[in-house]
Amino acid sequence: MAGGGGANTPPSLGPEGQSSCCSLGLGSPGSWSDLVSGETQGRVSFPPDRVVKTTEDQDEDLVWVGPAMKQDKTQWKLFLETISAVQWEFTFLLLGVSCLSLVVSLMFTSLWPLSVLYFVWLVNDWFTPERGGRRIEFVRNWRVWGHFRDYFPIKLVKTAELSPTKNYILGSHPHGIMCAGGFTCFSTESCGFADAFPGMRSTLAVLAGLFRIPLFREYIMSAGLISVSRASLAHVLTKNGTGNALVIVIGGAEESLSSEPGVHTVVMRQRKGFVRIALEYGADLVPVYSFGENELFRQVIFSEGSVGRRVQDLFKRLIGFAPCVFLGDRFALLPYRTPITTVVGAPIAVPKRVVPTAEEVDHYHGLYMQSLSNLFHEHKVSCGLSESHELRII
């Protein structure tokens, strides 16, 4: 994608191939001053106020939601953005392990009763991620998320209205390495989802295994994340009233295997479970595409059959995600400062069927894939791609 050009363009890694989801990082060299004030950084800045406006290069009915823009960023602003990116990456890579280590290590100290009390409470609270979670609006509105949004920056684009009298399942594509666009737009309010879709409540569903990690589960639930299990999705669509925008990253870990700059591949031809759930509960389907998501990192590619790839596949089978090696910006594990534009498409009307037939599932699955393809091609040029870029659905 063109957005990562200039001095910030990721290095080439040689032959094409595939890798996977959860990550180990290798940074490119640089200094701290380079890290916060590189050539491609400091061009735009965002004040905390958000606006809703129509851009000049897009259709009149296309609205983007985000902060107003002004020229140049201060060193302090760049520093805050960098720190916000560091904390996000630490959360993704290390916070789960750190939380588990803390709880276990306390068992061998004089504070062991704290761990025992927590585990007793954990047993009682075990199914909360499948019962709507425990979101805290204060956490979703932390200032750090605004700085994280500005780091890239990330922009939410609205193409159609969503009615608060209905429920929706939003399919988010692509997964990328760390789902920066999907997380920022739907698990925080920094991109103005509530302003763009009045009366709607966004909820991001993620890997169920993440909610088995002590303490870490509490943190991610506070941002509104829930388990992607069938029981969890059914709870949101039946017990939460209407106005729910349930966001699912359809491609998951498998899609992350195809994540590399310049490649637009989504995994969903055999993934029909979300369509079946939409039919069972009468939730309309909405395609979402985050342009720029695959440009944030360069993966080290392991060829099919190699030891590295076999290890990744083993991890994916056992725990649902696999380690990957990636190259980040400068010397750190930071993502490249590449703009991400998350475009929310028009809803596809889905009837309610208590027991949907295979033909009905296939029909609406096909409509969804066509709608996603149309969304990609309609907005790819305005989001920095050329007319020659194609979306590959596997």
C-alpha cells in the first residue's frame, strides 16, 4: 500500500510466503530521536476533539469519523504517540504472560492468599466472557487510545446508517498481525464509533483462550472484548436488546498467515459459521475492511514444509494462534506509521431462521463475499491503493 512510503517504507524480505498470528519482533536500527521524530512523522496532528465530515475525494454520502487535522506535531506529541504504541504492543505480546507469571509467583511469597482468593473468584467468574463481558466505558475512553490512533493515524469511515433498532454482525478484515484498526475503531471510542452510529454499541469478539489467562482477561474485558464462542455471540444477540454491532475478525489466525505489505488476502470461503448465527438470530451482516492493516509490519516468511512453518502450524492447531517473526519500525517493535482506514460497509438484510438450511447459509455467505469485494474496490483508490490492486478471497 502506498501509505508507507518515504523513509518509513518497510524493507524487503525476499521471497513471498506465509507466516502467522501472535508475534515476536525484530526492529530495524535507529535512535530514540529517530523513533519519535522520523522523516515521515510530524506531518499531521490531531487535537482531541472529533469531527464528522465528508472528505473532498469521496462520495457525498461517504462520511469519515475522526479528529480534525492540523499541520506538524510537537516532540511531546510524538513521544506520547510512541509510548502509546509501545504499551499496545506490550499488551499484545507480553501482558498475558506477565499476568500469569505474577499470579503464579505470588503463590510462593507471603502474599499467597491474594492468589488463592483470586483463583476462587476466577472460578465463580469463569463464564463472564460468554455472558457479555464486563466493559468499562472509562477504559474505552482512555486518552492513550487517542494517541495510539494518531500514531498511524487510524480513521473510521461510515458508508451507510446502522439502525439502533436492529442487531448487526460486522465482519472485520483483514486480521493483519495485531488487528490495530479493528481494535481501535471498535474496542475504544478514539475513532468516534458512537458519534458515527448513534445508539449502536460495538463489541469485539476475540479468541476464547485469551479469557483463560488470569488478570489479563479482566483487562481485555474492560475494553469490551468478549469470547468469540457460539454461546457468547448468542448472548449478545439475545440478551442485550438491540443496537448491538458485534464485530468478528473472520479470518483469525489463518488469515494472519497471509499478512504482508501489498497483499490483500482474506480467509473466508469455508468460514460460514458467522452467517449461520446471523440467520439464526436475524442479525444483518456488515462487511468491514481496514486498508493499511497489512502494512504495519514485515513478516519473516517461512516456506511451506520448513521447520519454522511446521512450528507455526503446530501452535495454531494447539492453541488457536501461532508465533511469527516480524520486522517493525526503527530499532523497536513498533509498527510502521502507515495510515489505516477502516471502512464500514452497508448492511446486508438477513431474515431470521430458527434452523437455516445449507442453501440459505451459502446464499448469504455469497452475498457477503460479493459485498466485501465491492467495498474493497469502491474505496481502494481513496484509501491509497491503485486500480490494479485486487482482493483475494480464499
